[in-house]
Amino acid sequence: MDNEITKRCIDGQTATKKEWKEIDAILAARGWMSLSRECSRIRVAEREGKIIAFFVAQMIPYCGPVYVSPKERGTGLAGEL
């Protein structure tokens, strides 16, 4: 089993339905508002194809939220994003 963490950027406009649904589900589970696909760029960290952390940059004067799964907290992953 490969436990390597990969990091990449997802643009809201070019994200797959699966990617967007996974991010939206994490946001909804925490009571956070949905993102604008037109204004969002998301830096994600993945392990085995599953998003374990992300940082959202929106083309509005606000950055966030930052999410790191409880299992990954304290590892410095949020700072790396």
C-alpha cells in the first residue's frame, strides 16, 4: 500500500464532478458554505486518490477555508498547502 501524499491544484471550472462533489461534501459536513466554481482554485493533498486536506484560494478578498482530516492534523500538512 502506497501512503504517499500527493499535492496538486484544482480549478473550479475544470474540476471533475467527482472532485467537486468530494470537496463540497467536506464543506457541507462542517457547515461551511459551498464554493463558487468560477472563483475558486483549490490546493489539495491526496492519499490513495482521496482528498485528505485542502486550501481554497478564491478570487475574492478572502482565502480559506483550510481543511485537514483529523488523522492528518499535527503533521504540518496545512502549512505545506
